Amino acid sequence: MDFDFTDDQQALREAVRRWVDKGFAFERRHTLAKAGGHSRAVWGELAELGLAGLAVPESQGGLGFGPVEAMLVNEELGRGLVHAPWTNAALAVPALLAAAPEALQGEWLPRIADGSALVVLAQQERAARWALDRPATRAERRGDGWVITGTKIVVPAGDEADAFVVPARIAGADGERAGIGLFVVEAGATAITPYPTQDGARAADLRFDAAPAALIAEDGLERLEHAVDIALAGIAAEGVGLMDRLLAMTVEYLNTRRQFGVPIASFQALRHRVADAKMQLELARSMSYYATLKLGAPAAERRRAVAQARVQLGQAMRFVGQQCIQMHGGIGVTDEYAGSHYFKRLTVLELAFGDTLHHLGEVSARMEDTAGVFV
């Protein structure tokens, strides 16, 4: 199998890397974080590069690219610690809107592609523990439309978004796969409580009180699972970019910092720790590729592959982040040093769309007769 990237894919990677190097140095990220983490301006710049419409069909004004291109972009955005909810808004949301009626697609997808609208997925609830089939949010018909009542939490850039894609139960009981609808709810119909997150970004809790909603699909759980898997593969790629850059920064520091008249990179114990971190990084990279390539597989195969990748990524992000910070010593945890911000972002990613323990449970539930061997 040929794992080489095409010339067009390499050109896309280089274009994103050039923008990151030129337009998103750490000083800008640090300034944004200290100012509260607002990212709408960054979203606009990504849209100017065409990245907001990367996964939007060409018929709706986007680029119509696939999972591999998205993976490359996510790696570069991770490497640059770019401050925007790109995976959620540019990958997961277009996948969900693909199931919407043509009129609703025409209303939102072109605006997502040109950056004039920011639409994010709001699926997490306090009691659901990342289970997608247990939304407490309810939707009901009212007249010719729908209204939604309930609460969603930790919604990325929730106070900057123009609208939200919201899963809500239409019929049935918790845990039933049928009866979960997908809706678009505009921000003006929502009570929003914003707050900064640990990694310097922003999130918000949303409260819907009979909020008017536009129906995407009445039976949308499979589509939601697919979109979340797309987001998880994107998180894996972003994590690889974050770890790659943090490890490079650590090696540079070890080669610069001197003790007893020699660079500390010459100490065997530290060299072994760098080797261990590099091994975890490459394991994570291979599993990121695996998850990306499985996004087009049948649902059961795709969900198992993504969960397996997410377990490996969770373990790697924690290990690489902790090792790199420890090898830096005290400077590694200072707010003025970029390494601490990479570590914070890795820590937050480890909890996104389910923590490592949650996905280990997903892997276990899908092992069937494999006796614990990943196949």
C-alpha cells in the first residue's frame, strides 16, 4: 500500500504551514488566550485560506476534500497551536448538514465555506458521559416547525457561533437508537453562558427553552456517530501535530541547556526519555493514519478503528506531554513558555468527545471474539 501523499496534498500542507509560521506565532496565541480566547478572527483567516470549506461540497462553495486532506490540515494546525474550533466547525458540522434538506444546506453550507457563519456541534450533556444515545434535550413539533428544550455544555466557541447543530430526542427512551433527531438552532434563540477553557480557548453552556429549530434529520444517530468519528480522527491528527512540535522544542531545549559544562542532551537518562516519547509519537501517528483511512468503512468497523486510535492517542498525549514538561524543568510550566500551552492543549484534547477510559470501553465492547487483540 502506498502511504505517500500526493503533490496536491503536500501543497495543501505547505500552504497551511506557511500561514501558521507567518500569521500565528506563539505570541499571537498567547495574546488571544490572555484576552479571553476569542477565535472568530482566526476563523475568518482560515476561511480566507479556503479551510473553512475544506469538507464542504464544491456545489455549495467548498473545496470538497476528503479525510486525508483534513488530517494534514489538522496536523499543521496542531503543530502551530492554532486557536479556532476548526475540527468541530469545518469537519463535523458539514458532515451533519449533508443529511439536511437542500434548502437548509443552501442556507448554511455556503456561509460556512466562505467564513461568514460559524456553526458548531453542541452534543455534550452533563449526565450523558459522552454517550450519544442518551440526550436529555427534547424536541417536539409546534405548528409547522420544531422547538427544543434542554441544556448542552462545553460547546467550543459557543458565544461566538452563529448557530448550533443540536441532537435532541424526539421519541423513545434513553439508550434507544431510534428517535434522536438533529437540528440547527440559531444563537439568537439560545441562552449562552460563556467561559474560558484551560487551554486558553473558549466554550459555553447553552440552554434552550422552546427554542425554534430547523430539522436536519428525524433519525440522526448514525449520522451523529459518523460526524463524531470524523471529529475524533481530526483530534488524533491535531494531537500528532502538537506532540511533534512539543517534542522538537524539548530536544532543542536539551541541546541548549547546559549542566556540568555539557548540554544535558548528552545525559543518557534524558536520551532514553526522548526515545520513549518519540516512540509514543510515532505510534500515535500510525493510529491517526489508521483512523483517517477507516472513516469510509462500514459503521461497525469504523467505530472500532476510531476508538482504538483514540485510546492510543490518549495514552500518547498524556505520556509525551508529561515527559516533555518534566525534561524542561520549571520553565516548562511557566505561562510565558510555549511548551506549557502545548501541554494544556494536549490535556484538553484527551477529554474531547470522550476520555481515554471511555474509548477503552468502546474498544472492549467491540472486541467480540478477538480475545483482546486489535484486528
